[in-house]
Amino acid sequence: MSERTERQIKVRQVTHVQASWTEQERGAPGALTLQLILDHGADEYVLRPSADDAQVLVLLLDRSKQVNFDLERKVLMFGNISTE
């Protein structure tokens, strides 16, 4: 029953983000990844944004008091963004 309930959860809170960069070829552009840790490890999802998108995402993650991720639609939702 508990496992079935876990699978039914479609939106989870992002509780941690692990950023990493991987070299693809010597001297070539690398690959950025943002690993979203959801509900303190109940689930996770890896994003592979472009450098421009990663810059915006890091800013939004920093300014948001709460971030949720919709696992079904693959959407990050930023709530209560500080304007200061």
C-alpha cells in the first residue's frame, strides 16, 4: 500500500540540488547536470540544462523559498520568489 501511494505522488518538493560539470572532450564544451533531490531523498531527477538555462535555474533556485517538481510533466515550479 505504501509503495503504491509513493508512485501516485506526482509533485514533490525539491529539498536539495547537486550541480556538476563533466568534461566531454579535452577543450570542448562540457555537460552541466543538476540533480534534484526530492522530498529529502524519496525520489530524484537529473536535469541537463544548457549553460544559459543553468544560470537562470540557479538564480531561481536561490531566490525561491520553495521549489516543487512535477515528475509527470517534468516541470520545475518556483514559489514565493523574492524580488530583492
